Amino acid sequence: MSDSKTILVLNGPNLNLLGKREPQIYGTQTLSDIEGLCKKTAKPCGLTVDFRQTNSESELIDWIQQSKHAAIIINPAAYTHSSIAIRDSLVQHSCPIVEVHISNIFTRESFRNESVISGISTGVVCGFGANGYMLAIIAVQALLENG
């Protein structure tokens, strides 16, 4: 049974360094700032957020496998381009899955232009900075309301 009001927001490797890491690409907001933005956006939508970050691929997979959330928003970070294991764990879910990237991965280095996650995601939001998380939550709300 799913938690019909809670969205799992997962963040992959190095996102704990937001605000310090390459601010010209990722902005100056910290991961804590983004968590606050997610919670602030979700509340008027009648949703709650379970916000997590790890540098461990296996921990991300465990969280995905254990999820009973209404939807999953994931910024797989560097695992976007390589983790078939994360893809395979996401594909088991019938809930909405939204892939988020702070930068536009399609305008960056060629190795960042491909995502193994996008093909199984309900949608992808990229290039809008931290606001991409907000857009993903609004999209999830619409998906949950409209079935």
C-alpha cells in the first residue's frame, strides 16, 4: 500500500556539496535550502516530502526498493549516466517518477547528455536550477490528482 500523500525526493552523489560546488553551474542554494523549497511547495498541494541524499548507489537502491510513497522525484546526479541498477530499481514502481537535474544536462559535456533513467521516468525537469524540484512537485500533484 502506498502513502498517498508523501513524495520521496532522492538526491545522489555530491549534491550534499551544493552551494559550494561549482556555483556557476549549480547555483548557491544548499541542499538544505532545496529541501525547504520542496516542503514549502508540497504543503499547499496537500503533500509531504521525505527528502534524502546519499553518495552511495546501494543506499539509493535500498530506498527505492523500500518505497511505498505516492511518487518519487530523483536527482540521480552522476548515476544518471551509468546506473542500470538504479534504473532497474525504479522500474518496479507504478507511481509517478520524475527525474530532476539542476543544470541542463543536454547542454553540458557529451558524457552528461544521456540518461539511463529518463526512459523509465514519467517526466524529466532540467535546467531550472533548484526551481526544478518545485516544478517536479507541482507536476507530481497534477499526476496524482488526474490519475
